Amino acid sequence: MVLIDRDDATAAQASDMGFLVVKGDADIDDGVLRSARIDTASALFVTTADEHRNLTLMAHTLNPKLSIVVTGADDLLGQMLRRAGASEVVIAERLLADAMLGRLAARPTSA
């Protein structure tokens, strides 16, 4: 696993934990993705907002077979991210709503 981050402190912490780290902004520099060997990767998890779809599109262009999982704010953005090459889009608000409903459904009903 390779971690890509533009923040010095986060990159240093991940490196101290034993992760291979490529420091840079993958959203604007495809050289960062190349350094992370995205061309040979099997999956990419984008855990930061990719609202402009740059990272997803660049990664998909460099490796069309790559499975890309991203977070999206809503269904409209999710559709755009899929067109940019995302394999899966996780809508955080939907996950939270489902979890909240699940908790309500699991509560015992009182007589």
C-alpha cells in the first residue's frame, strides 16, 4: 500500500508507521501518481474530496483497469465521478442516514 499526501505532518506520521509515502498533490500533478506506481496498482481509494474529478480522471487515464473508489457529496457528483472513471462512489450522507435508520429499526418497541 502506498499513501499519497501533500501534508508534511501526515506524510511523516504515515512513514513512521511503516507505510510507503509519496508526498505531493495527486490532484494536480500526475507525476505524483506515477511515483506511486499507479500504472501497476489494482485499486485506488480516494478518501479526500475529488469534487473536480481531476484525481479520478488522471488515475483512470494512467491505468484504465484500476478499480477506483471515491467519496462523493451527492448522487449528481457521483455520476460525474463515475464518468471520470470511478468504479464505486460512496455517498457519505447516505451511509450516515442508513446507519441512523438501522439504529432506529434495532431499538425495541415499547408497549
